[in-house]
Amino acid sequence: MFNERTGTPFNYLEYPTDIILLVVLWRLRYKLSLRDLAEMFLQRGFAFTHEAVRDWEARFAPLLADQLRSRRRGCTGTLWHVDATYVKVQGKWCYLYRAIDRDGNLVDSC
């Protein structure tokens, strides 16, 4: 095992943490396919399957989103807008909102 860290989501990974986070970031940022990412990193000497990329995305994308969202808090400008509505999801009413700043960047959503 490459990484053995007690109490973190990165326990028992076969690849370096920075490589896995780079794969997930490229998947989310550039909308690359699972197989394209596996092929790109194979050329760089890291052999893993597209299923590994899918698992990493499911496991680490929420962590990346939370980390980026927490860093962005407090950095919004003085002008922002909120849209809110109720939607029915599987027969249950849910409150949904989205806040954007002057430049159209997402501030917060639920």
C-alpha cells in the first residue's frame, strides 16, 4: 500500500495522493472521460483502470468541493443574488437555493 494514514479518507491507496487528486480534479474541471484519464496517466507511468477513476471521483470529489467552498467563503463581493424554490423529489418537498456573485460565480447552494 502506498499511503497508510490513520483516520483520513486517504487510507490504503495504491497511488500517491497528489496523483489521485489530480485525476479527480481533471475529471471535474475538464470533463475528461474515465478511459481518457486512465490512458493519459498510463503514458506517465501510472497504470489504473477507468473503474478506479470512478471510485476516486465518488470518494474524493465531495471532499474537494467542500474544501474549495470553505476557502471561497468570505471572498464574495458586496453584490450577490439568490434564487430559491421548492421542488418535489421522490414525493417529498425540498428547499433549493443558489447564490451567485456579480461575476456569475457560485457562492453557495443547497
